[in-house]
Amino acid sequence: MTSFDSSPTLTAWRALLAIAVVFVMLATTGWTAVRHQHSAAPREVALASWAKDRIAGHALPDVGAPASRLAHFFTALTAGQQVALADKYPLVVGNLNGAPVELRYRANRHALAQAETAEEQRTQDTRLSPDGRHQAAQRLARFRSLLAGDRQILTFDPSGRGRAAEVFGDLDRADRISVVVPGVDTNLLTLERTGAKENAAPVGMARSLYEAERSARPASHTAVIAWADYTTPVGIGMDAVLGGLASEGAVRLNALLEALPGTSDVSLFCHSYGSVLCGVAAHDLPTRVSDIAVAGSPGMRADSAGALHTRARVWAMRDSDDWIAEVPNMEVGGLGHGADPVDPSFGARIVSASGAIGHSGYFEPGTESLDNFAAIGVGAYDSVTCASSDLACHREISG
């Protein structure tokens, strides 16, 4: 891997290129590509009702309370009371950090069933345009897919473009937990795909990583979360070169991590814009987060791994065919995401992405990128294949 050429001439040209790209984006997409989010109507209605309700003579807790306080609230309830709340307020309990995991799964099945009914009605609504009915049909298919079998849906909110998270494995009993954080254009409709692009979508990424981790260390009990529970940028517009959505997502990610059951180590696997989010979240991560691994990163909004102010190991990879390499790694007035994590001077442990194809191929079975992710996820650091020239990585796996 060639080192970053930091000559003044090249730096100046990259700055000019970045500014030119910004002006093009401003002219074509404007400053508010997705700034004005859809109102979360279904969940807002449920939250308003929750705030006024009581159980066993006591007011229901503030949903913004710390996860530990919410966990204590649910522990004090009987099993019947827990189920009653989940069935009455599925969009609240299903997204409530601190609620028991199995109760959240139950609540989200109820929420999905309700969303399925509502969306089926929309597909027959003649007041909608043909395009509107087509989108309703797509959402209906997604809800039915998420309801199929025994899928473990940890979060679900159908409002706007939608958010969700799915768990593979037993989250309550896991020895190691991995969280996949995806990038741009992630929503309910792009949560999962079939065919050749299956492993380029969050659910496919997480499922592929889960299976690779089980192969890497069969005796280990692992769990993997496909975490699509933040508002992502739409396309490569202004929100993709700014850090606002990453900052909002970082708060949501850290809230999830604080609420995970048990005390097992947690590893983050952050793809594309998801690595920007992980970089912003890094300084507030719970101490149980042992590793942050980024792939296809446009930057982590930090000048170096040390500037992330985290105790977690930082790993980075990029495929030689990944177009993200052409994006200038800089930050000017809040535009851009800073230094390149696969530049040796950044200080991350650079690992091989051999076999990956392009920007979305890092989780494909049979690639060194996926094998390396799996080894990191289960703590088998001596099995990681480093980039040939990276001494920091070699020291990590030999130490």
C-alpha cells in the first residue's frame, strides 16, 4: 500500500477539488438533503400515550431515562405486566434500551404485524399515485419478510424511511458481541437484499459475519447485530460530507451499547459512512467495546487513531478497487471527514481486504476481509492477516 503523498502541491490540488465538489453538491442537492426528517407519527402517538399511562399505580418511566434505570423498572414488573406493556406499546417497548431482549423481540413482532396491516391497506388506497402504491407494496414485502420465521428484531420504527436492527445468535448469553454499522442509503427498504447483493446490505453483512465468526471459533457463543437504527445520508449529497447525521447516530449507537446485556466484549464493524459515525462515537464508547474495525472509510473525523480518544483497538481496511480511495481525505469548515484510516500515519492496524470487490464487497464469504472481521470479532487476533507493510498490525497479532 502506498503512503499518503502530503506534498504541498498535491495537498493544495486536493483542497481545490474538495471545494469544487462541495459547490457542485450545493448547486444540485442543497444544504438540506435530508435535514427535514419525516415525523415519526406512529411512534410519537404511542409515546404520547405511554407518557400518560400507569401500571400497578405507578407512572411509566421516561423513555429517555438511562438504560440501567429502565432495566430496573422492568425487573420490578411481573412477567404478565411486562407482556401487557409490550403488547399495548410495541413501538415503545420494542425500541426501549433497558427492556429485556426477548420482550423487545415480542414487541417488535406486534409492531411489525400492525405495520403490515396498515401498509396492506395503503396498497389498495386509490388516492395514492401508482408510485405511492408501489412503494407501499415494497414496504409491505419488507414487513412480511421481517415477520417470517423466528427473526429477532431488536428495534423497529416504520416512520419515515424507517429504522430497524436484527440480532443473529443469543444476545443474552453471548461471549462476544459484534455490531455492524452500515453507511449511506440505509433504510427499511435497503435493510436486506437477495441475490448477488445480499451481503452488501446490513442484514446480509451481519448474517455473513455471524456465520464466519462461528466458523472461526466454533466453541465461542457469539451474537451479531445488524444495526440500521440511525438516519443515514441519502446518496452522496451534502449530508454525506457533513457530520451531523453521524453525530446523531453516535448518540443512538452509544445508547444501544450501554444497554447490551451481560459483560462480554463488543466489536464494531463500521462500513463507509458508518465509519464516520463510529469515529464520532469513539470517545464515549463503553469500556467493554474492545475493537473498532472500519472498511471503505471516507474518514473518522479525526486526524489519527489516538485522536479518537478510545481504549478500543482501531483496525482499518480498504479494497484496491474501492472508489472511496478517490475521495479527498480532509476536513474544511466541517466539510469532509478527515484523515484516511488506511494511511499508516493515522495509526490504525491496517488489515488485508484481499478478495473483496469494490466498495460493498467486504462481507463476502471467502474473502480475507470477512475472515479478518470474524477473527477480530471473536478475539482471535493471531489469525488476522495484516496488510504486508503495517508494523502496528503485526505487533498486535504477535503480542
